[in-house]
Amino acid sequence: MNIVPLSNDATLADIAARVYALKPKDKRLAEASKALALANPHLSTDLRKMPAGTPVVVPSLPGLSTNLSNQIDPKRDAVMNILNQLGKSVQQASAAQLAGTTPSASKTTPQRAAAIQVLHTDIAAFIKLHA
């Protein structure tokens, strides 16, 4: 199952044309639009009233390939959220540790400060690479 965000699409035919790379006069456009309607009962008839980014399920159709340049991956999004929170926590903890505002501040050593910095840098690099 593929999921894409609703873009500037006014109709299901617009979505079908975008995700299946169909031309407006392609006979398969009506079939693709019906398949999208069945897979997405939450979509109203006037898509312009729907918020941008609304998830749209894109069913696989025989004889049609999908063009999913901005596909949504809920599992990946959840992992990235967790990593972003971890990155923020590491940054806050390292700032507090290095500023000497934590109970164990007296135990701060150059090695510990370097390890915290490496952890922070590695998490930030991972997020940048995979975001």
C-alpha cells in the first residue's frame, strides 16, 4: 500500500493523473479515479476544502505504475519523530552538563564532554541524512 499527501488536487482525477502519470484524455483515468475513491472514503467531492497533506491511499492497479515522488511512510515518520526528540534531549542534556547545572556536573570530564558532543553530532547527521 502506498500513501501520498493531498497536494493542489481539485478532483480524484487530478490525483489519479498525478500518481499514475496519466494524461487527462487517457481512458484509464476514470478507472484509476474510481479505485482512489474506493480506497479513500474520507475524501470529499471537493478536494480543495481538504487540508493539504491529507493522506491519500494509492491502490495498485493492473497495468498502471505509480509515480510516488513524495510518498508518505508512517513508520519512517514515527522513527524520525523519535530521533528528533532524542536529538533535542541529547542537546539539552549536553548543554546542561557542560554548563554545570546538573547534579553530576562535578563529574564532567573532557572525555565525557567529547562523548556527548559526538553523540549529538551523530544523531544530527543521521536526522539530516534521513529526513
